[in-house]
Amino acid sequence: MQTNLGLNKLEISGFVIERTSKRMKQRFQELLKSKEVGVTVDQWIVLQVLSQFNGLSQFEIGQKIYKDAPTLTRILDLLDKKGMIERNPNSDDRRRLIISLTPFGKQKVKEIIPLTKLFRKTAWQGLSDEEISKMESVLNKVFSNIQNSII
């Protein structure tokens, strides 16, 4: 199906997803900065994962947040310097470290969760529960299509 701009719906929908994702990240970063929580969005994602699955290897964290090893290493180094995570030897594999939240990291998570809820409430304003569920379902389907395809 073509639009009056000569673009088809698939091209526009991909743009809308990308644009929305970028704007959400920008705005959430602005909120974190304005509240002076001392972390970036990418750092928050790592803290959030560790709050749910504390004691993961760097590889496991990377798989959960879809970050490559060099990028994740930089994020972890910064969180370590800020005293929010600790790296401990893995008793099963000495080549890997187990990454855990420190008490300060846990405190930071508790501080940021209400901001995350506020941000999402604002982002989803005017959407019904049914629309939110449908959006989640559609985006999960798109993700699955991409995840499992060989292009």
C-alpha cells in the first residue's frame, strides 16, 4: 500500500518505531539528568537487569540487553567506578566474573524505579489497557520476526 509520498506502509511503520524509540530514550535521559540520579539510560538498563537477575556474567547481561561486549564493558566500568556494581570471580569458571549490585546500586534502583513508572505513565497517557497490550503484542511479534529470521 503506497502513501501520497510514494512510501509504503512498511517503510513508514519502521520509521515510526525507530523515531519513537529514540525519542523515548532521549526524554528518559533528560528526566534522569534533571533528577540528578547519576546514571544514563544505558546504565539504568544494566542496573534494572541486575535488580531482576542479580549475579550474572557480562555475557548474560549482554544477551539480555542486546549490547555488544565492548559497549557493555564501558557501561560496567562506569557503574563499577560509581560503586553501583561489583565484579566477583565465578567459582565455576575462573575466566568469567559474576556481576552484582552493591548496596548503593540497590539503593539507586529504588530511587529510579518511581521515575521509570512516571515516565511510562506519561508515555502511555491516553492509551487504553487494550491498546497497550496490543502494542506490546505487536512489537513482540516484530521482535520475534527479526530475531528468528535470516536476512
